[in-house]
Amino acid sequence: ALADLVLGFVPDLLVALAVLAVFGLLAAGVRRVLAAVFSRVHFDTTAAAFVQTVVRTTLWVVGLLTALNQVGVNITSILASLGILGLTVGFAAQNTLSNVISGLFIFWDRPFVIGDLIEVDGEYGRVETITLRSTRLVTVDGRMLAIPNAVIANEKVASYTNFPHLRIDVEVTVGVNEPIGRVREILLGLCEAPQYLRTPAPQVVVKSLNDYNVLVELRVWIDDEKQHVAERFALRERVKDALDAAKVEMPFETIQLAPITLVGR
């Protein structure tokens, strides 16, 4: 009887495996067709990746349910069980669900797309992929960084792509007795370099007057998004060297501890 049961089950199992194989091939084929079509019509790469993922996942789920039905599994009870299981898993995986929901909003709102240069949560890089769970950046030092979409949804995201001009700000403190006009002349002299734009014009502004120093900010514009980070670092170095060469005092607040004398020692 057991042998008959096994022999009777084998054909259904083979058919189920064949169904899975067919749906797997179908998912791969549809994905390739969609990729070719999207490439030909210049469809947005971010939306294209999302559509391909949804279609592929849907086909695999349908194939799995069809295969289970073929071997006699009650699909209705599975779906009902999945509903109860979904509630349980939902409470246990709130962070994951938050990332998925945030990923859907990113696809819908499109604050950035694949290929954009962005800065989020203190990290700067080019968007490599956007999934429902996370956004992956390739940073300037060659790291692949996966940032949860929930973090992106709750952080300020700076985009350095698709804008004609990008501004670099460099703050520096100078002595309260230093003439601001002299400091401005030195800093604006650095902006004569060809990589800096004439329009908008560079600026030197006083951001705050403190007890021990004056906070000054140099603002300069560039039009090459790929050089924004590198030029930001380089300009800071040039500012320091120029002020040192001109012997401009750059004080900062310090705390001096006066010695004390203990009575009786």
C-alpha cells in the first residue's frame, strides 16, 4: 500500500517540479524581455528595476502555488494560514516592513534614481541599486554601502545630480582683530582658479561673531558633480595654506587650567 501511495505520488511530484521549472524559465524570460523593452524605449532605470522585481516575484509565487496544488495541497488553507502568519510576522518584523514601505515611497516619490550622486546619513556616493529593503551606494572610497530605506525616509537627502551648479562652503575662524576686508580678499583670490564659476559669484560672509574669533564662510560654485567632494577637501586645504601664508590669525577657544596650591603641602 505504501509503495502504491509513493508510486501514485511520483507523477504528481514530477508534474509539480515541471511546473516550477516552467514558471522559473518564464520569470527569467519575461525579465529579459522587459529589460530589452525598457532599454529600447529609454524607460527610467529605477522604475524598470522595480517592475522587473515585482513581475519576477509574482510569477514565482504563482508557480509555487500551482505546483503545490498539483501535489494535492489545499491552496485555500495555505492562503488563510498565510494571513494569520502575516500578522504574526508583521509584529516581529516591523523594521523590515518599515523598510519595504519606505522603499515603495522612494519608488513613488523618486527623490533620486539609479546613477544619482547623493548624500544621506553622512554618507556620500552614487546610487547603484534601489530595492524594497535598502538603497545601495558606491562611496568615493570604493565601498558598497546598503542604507535601509527607513533611514533614508527619515533623513535629509542631498542630491548632487541634475543641478547645473553645486556650491562648496568652507568655514574658517579668524581673529577678532583681523580686518574682514583683508580676509575676504585672500579667500576670493583662491576662487580665480578655472574650476570655480564666475556666475554665481563667489562669496565670503561673516556667519557669527564670537568672544574669541569670527566665523567666516567662503562660498564658491562648481558645475562638475563628480568633483564636488574632492574639491571640497582640496579647497579647505587651500584656504588653510593661504591664511597661513598671509599670517592671518586663526584662533579657537581654549581652556587653560591654572595651577593651585594646596594649603599644608
